[in-house]
Amino acid sequence: MAVKQISVTLDNVPGALSRLTGILEKEGIETKALMAATAAGNGTVRMIVSDPQRASAVLESFGFNYAVTPVIAAEIPLHPGGMNAILNPLNQAEINIDYCYTTIDRIGGGTIVIIGTAKTDEAQEVLRQNWISLIEDETLAL
């Protein structure tokens, strides 16, 4: 099962990201992973949070422009080339990675990479076949 990612469009102005994370903080929603980038005057924040359903309701109530999409959360093996243990099987299966970023928390001491791809289900199966541990929403909520 894929993890739910929340993508929020923000104006590229000072304080916009802080306002977003502050609202979630006040609601007791933890940010587990975050990536922010700007293009053409707007910012896009992609994040994994402890309670995506509640976060969606909060963002809706504050009038944010957001979307919830499935992404993969995979544990990077703790050895040299660990990231390639994830990337190489996806490459061999000709699965394109649209973006990736890592978690803020370290679950069980390992780093979790968040992967966005148009072929989420197929990518998860390829990773499972290559002994990569996938993380579920419930684990990220801890």
C-alpha cells in the first residue's frame, strides 16, 4: 500500500512555508518528510504527515490549494550503495522516478526515501521482489 503525500501550492513569499507548518503543528500533526521547491513564482511543498486525513481537513478549512497522492516510502539499506539497491531495480524495470526526498525522522535508525512515480503499484512490486522494506502510512504515523 502506498503512503499518502500531501502537495500544497504556496506563494513564493517569506513566511508561507512557516505558516503552513505552523497550522499543522497547532493541530498536533507531525511533519515526517518535507520537500519544497519553487518555479515561476509559486512554491510546491510535498510532505508526509502523521495524519494525512486530518491534515487534508485542516488545509481545506484554511483554504489551501492541495492534493493528496500516493507515493512510495522505502527504507534505504544501511550499506554503501544502499540508495542504488532501490534505484537500480526501478531502472531495470524502466520505471521513471519523478522526484524523491528523504524523511526527517529516522524510523528504526534507517533513512526512508519518498519516491514519486507514475507507476506506484508496479514500483512497489519491483522493490518488494528486491527485498526492499516498504513503509506504510501507519508506521509513518508513529
